[in-house]
Amino acid sequence: MKNLKKLSKKDLKKINGGSAPECPAGYKPCLTIDENDQLKWTCIWSTFSCNP
């Protein structure tokens, strides 16, 4: 853990993803890629694997 670099606020704001949504029972949050190649959170069935 010694080699960790401290991130600036500017760099932190560029990180995609953010907070995962609260999903209903039987679903789980998953990062997906939309038609514009942007990452976004969605809720998928718990039985599916999460592949961005």
C-alpha cells in the first residue's frame, strides 16, 4: 500500500461510475456500456453475470 498515489479533486471528478443504484430484490447493480461508449449503472437480474 506504500505506492498509492494521492488523487487530486480534478482526477476524482473524472472517474466514471459513481455510486451504484439501489436495485429491487432479485436484482444487482452492474456497470454497462451504452451506445455512446459511456459507462452507466443499471440493475440486472442477480442470476446474470455483470460484463461491461
